Amino acid sequence: MSPSQIVQKLWNYCNVLRDDGMSYGDYVEQLTYLLFLKMADERSKPPYNLPSQVPKEYITGKVF
């Protein structure tokens, strides 16, 4: 996935959260959690193969 595609997905999530009545601070917080979980998941796969600091039950499904 290209950086521009990731940015577009994030903006799409922002629009959904904003339309559901969340404040700017709330949806920035939620998207930060999603990015953190995505980063942790990516680092546990090749070529990095690092042990994840996040329990597997929190990294479920496809985030992006």
C-alpha cells in the first residue's frame, strides 16, 4: 500500500468518525491507536520479524 493510499484511508476514517459526532481530539486519539496497532503488526512480519509488544488479541483483522 502506498503512502498516499494510507493517507486517503486515514482521511476516510476521519470523515466517518466526524460524521458520527466525535470531536477532533477523540478521532485523532482513535486513529493514533489504529496506527500504533498497524505499526506493531507490520514490525512482527518479514523483513523485521520482531517480537510484538502488543498481545495478539489486540491485533486482529486487517486495519489497513
